[in-house]
Amino acid sequence: MVKVKPRPGEPVQQMMRRLKKMCEREGVLREMKRTAYYEKPSDRNRRNNRKAKRRIQKTGE
């Protein structure tokens, strides 16, 4: 869970920007989008295989 504590004298807009950056870093939005719809197990396996293939190619270079 992402928490943002207000700093003394900090405007709300700046606090919202910090929250947005923290969510982006944690991958919260990406995870929400991914789990928003049902994904068939075969599609999940296909996605994971492509991800693994990319990871292997990246480290093998």
C-alpha cells in the first residue's frame, strides 16, 4: 500500500504528484489494469513465456 504523508507547508498538488510517482514506481496502476479483466490461463502462460524469452535475450547479449 502506498502512503504519502504531507510535509509541512506542502501544497496538495505537490503531494498528489508524489503519490502518482510512488504508484508508478510500485506498479500499482499496471497491476490494476492487468487484473481489471479476466485473463484465460493459456493467455497468461503465453504472456509469461514471452516475458521470460525477453529476459533471457536481454541477459544473453
